[in-house]
Amino acid sequence: MYTAKGKIQQNELLTEYLPLVRRQALALQVRLPASIELDDLIQAGMVGLLEALGRFDAGQGASFATFASQRIRGAMLDELRSRDWLPRSVRRNARAVDEAVRRLEQRFARPAEEHEIAAELEMELGDYRQLLSDTNCGQLLPFEELVAEGHEQGFDSPQRSTPFAELVEHEQRERLVEAIAALPEREQLLMALYYQEELNLKEIGAVLGVTESRVCQLHSQAVSRLRARLRDQD
């Protein structure tokens, strides 16, 4: 695997880790909108693998497999972040939903009902649900990407995290767990099915007895609740 000088035999490693790129791309694609092409994820992952080959330092203590896996996934996430997912008007609407949820839940000290959020936004319920679909079905990214920036290790992340970074991440995840526990029961179940069991929207719809589009709306609403609660804790 290494030469006498400790250099990685890059051609051998490239061949060895190509299946890892594809596996990570497939695992990520099933949790993303159908518009995201597998080949695009694989291409981004290959960039991450090549970067890992060029930057890996065995003297740092981490295994190449661990380092490469982080770089591959980070490169795929960077590719997703770089895309202009939503028009500015839709992004403004998403922020408006977050703020409406925050105001209502501060006012009532309980999760806001869907019709209450629509009324707070001065919208009909059907229009509010369409807004939820427009806002979030285009960007069903890994959970940390939706709630806050910086939870996933990106393409330019250091090879090893520092104790401080690990502490911050631990605290963020604890806050996230608390916020999820405060969600309405159906939204808690949806989050568990999507992010823990890794079911797709169709499968979750079958469990909940609703359509895929309704799952997407509920997911968007749950994420707005979480963002509002996490911002209140800052």
C-alpha cells in the first residue's frame, strides 16, 4: 500500500476506493430529490477521493479509509451546497415560516398548529402547504445541512477534528435531540423514519398514510420548527 518513502500507491488506492465513492453516492441519492443525478454525486466524490490521495499524511494517525470517506462525503455535500436550489422569493418565504413558527410557539408555549401558522402568515391553508412543498422538497439534504451550517465535515475540513470542535458538535447534537423531542408526535416519527431508518418519501407516506407530497410538507414544517427552536437557544 505504501512505498519505502511512505507514499501512497495512488493508482492502487484509486481502484480500491472507487466502489466506496459509488456506495456513498447511492446512500446519499436515496435521501435526495429525484432531480439529483447519481453520476453528479459520483463525479463530486471522485474529486474528494483524488483530493484525499493528494493530502493524506499517514503520520497524522488517521487511517486512509477514514480520511477518504470523510473527503468523499464532504465533496458530495459541497456539490449539493453549491447548487442554487431555490429562488430568492422561496428562500424569503422559508424564513417567513421559521419566524412565524417562532412567534407562535413563544406565544402559546406549545407546537403551533398548521392552520395557526397559515393564519400568522395571512395565507390560506392550501397556499401554506404549497409554500412548504416549494420550500423544502427541492432541498431534502442530510439533516444537519437543513437545520444549521457546519455540522457536516466539508471538503476543506481538517484531517482530524480538534477537542474543541468535537465539544461544539456534541453540544449542537444535544440541542438538536432536545428540539426533536419537542416536535409533534407525527413529525417526530417522520424525522426518525427519514433520518434514522433512512426510508424514502414514498415509504414514509405508506407508514403515515399520506402522499409523498404531504410527507414533504410535513418534513418542511418540522425543519422550520427545529430551526426556530435552535435559534431561540443561541
